[in-house]
Amino acid sequence: MSIQDPIGLPPNEVMPKNETGFMTGYLEALSLVERLHRLLLDVIKDEFERVGVLEINAVQALLLFNIGDNEVTAGELKSRGYYQGSNVSYNLKKLVEMGYMHHQRCEIDRRSVRVRLTENGRYIRDVVAELFSRHAGGLEDRGVLGPEGIVEITASLKRVERYWTDQIRYIY
């Protein structure tokens, strides 16, 4: 099954028309989510090239933006939704080495490490925040998306997230 062959049925089977349309739309939405995430990373990368910050990648910049003023453990990065990737340890290590994050062992649980942004990390966070602010203003000013549209998109995506989370928790 793919976007090119969205239904994935054997050649002689026919899916009812209303199910075919929904499945096609669902797969298109999945493809858009993937493409939008990649485009977001490209937009961030381009912004950092524009401002002359080349040693940090878009995934790392987004991680710094998401952490913001919080102090968190490495485990909390994923549970709080600050980091979506699989190589969080690598990126944390690189950000500490480059001086964008502080890290220290927890006093209570010595196995756990807490991280927070340095001044350089806060600068990166601010660059991303300014970029997002400009884009939010541009979307609204140009009529691409208004307040009602963003509320509707966000609510829909939250419902899909909840559905998928339930599938992981309760199906297996």
C-alpha cells in the first residue's frame, strides 16, 4: 500500500466508493504530515544558514526551542514531546559539547541527567521563536490560514494523535 496505490487491494477486489475516498484522503494526510515535518526542518536549516549559524542542525535547533526555559531529564524529552527522534542521546551529547546545553547528574538519582539551555542555547531558541512568529504572522496576513483554521487543524491532529496512542496502548 502506498500513496500511488492507496488501497492496496488485490486486483480483482473492489472497495466501496466511500471507503476508497476516505482511505485515499487518509493516506494523503499521512503523506502531508511527513512532508510538512521535513519542510519544517528545511525551513529551520535555511534560517540558520541565513543568520550564519552552521554548526547546529535543524533537529537540534528544534530540540532547543522545545526545551525553552525548562530543565528536564533526557527521558522527559520524549515523554513531554520535546523530541521526536530516536537518537536523543547523540543530539544531547553534541549540544553539550557545542556549548548549547548544560547537563548535570541529579542529586537524588545519579543515573539521571538533567539538561537546560546555556546562553548560546537560548539564542538558538530565540532565532527559532522569531522564525515561527514571522511565519505565523505571514500565514494570517496573507490569508493562508486564520485563527479558526489553525484551531480546526490542531484539534483534528490531536484527535488522530489520541487515536494512534490508543492503538499502541490497547491493541497489543
